[in-house]
Amino acid sequence: MESPSAPLDPDLIREVLECPICLETYNHEQMRPKLLQCGHTVCRQCLEKLLANTINGVRCPFCSKVSRMSSISQLADNLTVLKILDCTLSCSAAAAALMCKSCCSRLPRQYCHECTIVLCELCKGEGHLHQGHLVQPIRVAAEQRRTELGGKLNALRDVMGEIQKKKTAIETISKSLRLKYRAVQQDYTTAELRLQEELSRSRRTFTTSLTEVEKLNGHVLEEQTYLLNIAEVKVVSRCDYLTIRVRQSDIALLKDDWGSDDEELDLRSSLPTMFQLQEPELVRAEHTKALEVGQITTNTYTVNTDDEESGLEIALEGDLEGLGGAAGATSGAMGAPVDLYRDINIVGAIEEAVCGSPGSFKSKSMDAGGGSPGGAGASAGPAVCQFVKKMGCKGTLPGMFNLPVGICVTPQGEVLVADRGNFRIQIFNRKGFQREIRRNASSIDNFVLSFLGADLPNLIPLSIAVTAQGLIGITDNYDNSVKVYTMDGHCVACHKNQLIKPWGIAAMPSGQFVVSDVEGGKLWCLAVDRNVGVVSYNRLCSAVRPKFVTCDAAGKVYFTQGLALNFEKRHNEPHLEGGFSIGSVGSDGQLGKQLSHFFAETEDFRCITGMCVDANGDLLVTDSGRKEILQFPKEGGFKILIPDGLTCPVGVATTQKGQLLVLDCWDHCVKVYSYIQRRHSSIS
């Protein structure tokens, strides 16, 4: 597609249609354009003057080349100029627009600022320069006009930029308000559920009281029925006795025993006549006003869109207060948000709730998070993590968990959870549950085991990791091996050599797996090819009961050491084992810095059950004994990211979009937090 042609320059048109000697416009008569042998064009009138002063030729006044001729008729006309003149004459309106506004016969070269018209060289002095008008060449005047219009255009562009900034600020504020609406709606739902719980509790109390009354009345009625039954037996026995006496009446007369009859029994006096019962009656609670869960009250605040730094902060700090009326029965600090929507869309829910503004969403149960409760060495500052949502519950269906033990995130954003109690690995994508991985023995093994009546082998995962190439590494407690699967669930490798009790596994940037042998006391590096299997394995270092491992972007491996137990027990869940110190080793096998059991003056590890490294290289640690998530910046110091709201954290992972996923084993769920990574490291 051809680009549109640029408009013709008026100065260029004037140079073509004017004689460069007399500056008169060409025409078909005396001012007819003649083409010299050198290529220059002059009018017929000027050419006659030049020919009158020479013999047998004309010297070009521009290039000094001599055109040999004896008559002007020997020179050809400039047909191009004549054609332009014909077109100009045929378009009279266009021709008039190009001519001098004073004489309308010559092309203009000057511009009068007072009269705002264009003039030719002859007309500029007749009524303009003599009157003191400012007359400039058209090119200079046009350049000044371009400068003035350019300045106005730049001013309009600046205004447009300010408008765009204000629109962006309004859109950001709108997003934060939408998150506020969501938070208020969640608070309302929580209050409504609490009110429903109060109503259910009241109903249970009412049912219990009614049952007690019914039981009391039942006892009284049973007692009276028992007395009536006794009286009935006595009456029946007396009737039988009298019947026998009737049959023996003749003999009794002969024996003269009639007068020896027993006295009449007074049975009527023993019959129950009056007893007390409890009559139930409902006393209704009087409500002067209609029952309400809550009311919305607003807090007016001013947003300055000109201040780029404070406008958004003011919008985020404005609170929408509510929860009045009948919710007063449940007043006080709100508890942990109830999992109202037990869906399985983990990644989608994370992005939907966090991507707008992570710092603007606050959960009532997590408002105190982010700082150490007075611990020495903890870095101060605003809360880094805010609770967003709890995903999943206990069960065997897809998206449900039973004692999950490991979690990791792929570079593409997929979430993998090691579901130990259900003997599987669950994979979630942006839309929710995608697929699961189970151990599939060969058909021959299945046939033999089924023939012998044995159970088929299960996959009992202890830890999970995924490489950038899409290989999933799993430590299997069923046969104490390391298994490697593809994302489609195909097993490509199973390694047991020199492994006694493999437990933790992590993926290195090189694509290798690091496996910890808790009973063997070693860390191993495994290189796996999806077409060949395990290509090589070598010992990285030795340690004291290494259990959980993780790796940063530089290839440094962090591992737990020692044995720590979480003695707290809930229902039938087993005791958890973890580490009580952390060591590190480089990819070359050289040991690095250590975190001892007492990592601060008054702080210590209790039961480390999981680790990961974020994008800044900071180490995140889950401590199930402390029920906290700790952060250890690579420069030093520590910070408590999540101080409460966890029952038994066993795994932690970060995503590229700024979310923190915490795996809670005893809650059988994944808890999602917004995670604002630090821009500048703070050294304690």
C-alpha cells in the first residue's frame, strides 16, 4: 500500500512558474518559458534582451554555458511549465489561491503580518513597507507559524498526558474499591454465618430443653402407668379368687365356711388420681427492630489525582465500615474467614484476588501478620503477607486433600501438591484441577500381585519438585525410591541405588535433582533424561539427618539437619518430624553459611517442615512447631511473615505474580497470601 503523497511546497511551485531573472510569472505570450541548451529555463522577454547583447549565442546567467543560436525560435519551449500553466488556468480557484493577493497576477514571495496576506516582490513595497507593516518572506513567516502551532500542540499533548495520568489513577482507585467491596461482602457473609451459627445454637438449646421437658413428663407418665398396672394385676387376681369361691360356694355352705370370707380390698383408694406434669410453652424473644446482619456506613475521603504518590495510598487506607445491627451479638474481633467456596480453582482464584492491588486486601484474621512479636532481630516494617483465601478441604475427590505434605510451582504457573493421604500428585492450572499422577505398576506386576492377592503398589509422596524442563521429581516412601514423571504422568525414571531413606527433593537451575537421604546422611545430585532415565548421580555432601531441601537461582542448596518432632497431635494425625537447623552447600560441594537451632537471641527453630527461596534469593521457612512462616534475607536477619492463622504448615512456595502459597497439613488445604517482595533488603 502506497503512502499518501506530501503536498507541494509553494516555494517550489513559485521557482518553477517564475522566471528566475525578472521574477515574472510565465505565460503563453511574451513571458513564454524557453529552455536553454544547458537545461535552465528563462522567459522569452529576458532571452531577447540577452540575445541583443551577443552574437550567435546566449550565455546562461546561471551556469555560463553558451547556447548557440541565431534566433529565439531555435530554442524549444519548456513543455512541463506550459502544462502546469494550463492546469493552473483550468483551475481558476486554485490559481487565484496561489497568486499574490494584491495584483493576482504574480506568485507571492512575501507575507504581511498586519494585513495577513501574501504578496509578490513588486506589491510588498507599494502599500505595505511604506506604511510600516512587518513583511517577511513566506518561508520565514511559515516557520514562525509552525513554531507557534508546535508550541500549542505541545501544550495540548501535556494536557493529554495529565488526562491519561488522572484516568490511570481513577482506574487504580476503582480496582482498590472493588477489592474493598469484596472484603466488605466477605465480612458480611462471615457475620451472616456467625448469626446462623447463633441461631443454630439457639435451636439446639431449645431442642435440648424441650427434650428434657418431654423426658420429665415421660417419667411421670411411666410411673403412673406402672401404678395402674399393679392395680390391674391386683384386680385380676381378686377376680380369679372370687371366681373360684363362686364355684366352691355349695361345698362352703355344707362346711359352714361362708362367713370366713376375706374382707373386701379397697383398691380404689390406691388408684392414682392426681399428678403433676410440665406443660411446655414458647416464650418468644421480643425484637424491637427487624433482624439485620449488618449495615454499610461510609467514610468519606479525598483523593488527589495530581499527587502520584499519595493518591493511591489514600484510596487504600479508606475503610468501609459496617457490620452493625444484629451482628452486635457477634461483636469483637472477627475470626478466621470461613471457607465459603470450597472450589478447586487455586491459581485462578489467586490471580483474581491479588493481581489488582496486593496491599489493599485485608483479612480480619491476618491483620496482625507480617512482623515479629517483639523478637530480637526481626526487621520492622509494614505487613508483607495478607491472607487471601483458603483452597480445598479434606476428602478424596479431585481438588480435595488428605494430609498433603509438599507443594511446588512450575515456571508456567501450575501448582503441584503432594497429596500423601490420597496416594497421588495433584496438578492445578489457571482453570483449577487439571490432572493427577498415581503410581502405575507394569501390567505384569499388576497381574502377579492380583494373582497372589496382594495390594497394588501405591505412591506415597514425601516431597516434590519440578524442573524448568517439565520433569517432576518425587520421593516415594512406598519403596524408598526417587521417581521422575513428565507433566503428562508418564514415569521416566526410578532410582534406588545407594539410597536408604530418600525424603526431600529440589530442582536445580541446571535441571538436576538434589535428593536428601535422611538415614544415609548424604545429599545426592541426579541427572535425568526423559528418554534415557537417570544419566548420572553423585554425592554432593554429607550431613546429619538431612531432610528438607531447596535451591536458589544460583544453585546454592539449603537443607535441614537434625531431628525435631512436633508433639502436638490432632485427631488421628501422626506426629510430624522435621529439622532444627539449616545448612547450605554450593553446587561445587563447598559448605556455606549455617542457621543454627537458635537463629536469634530469643528465637529458635522447633520443627522445620518446609523451605523455598523467593525471586530475591531470600529463604522462606515453614515451622510447624511455631506455626509460622519465617523469612531469612540473604543479607542477614529474619522476619516473621505469617505469625498466626496456621495449624500445621508443611510447605511453602511463591509464584511469579506475587503470591505466597502455604500448605497446611492438618487443615488439608492450601492457604493463599499476597506476598510483596522487598525492593531493598533490610539488615537487622
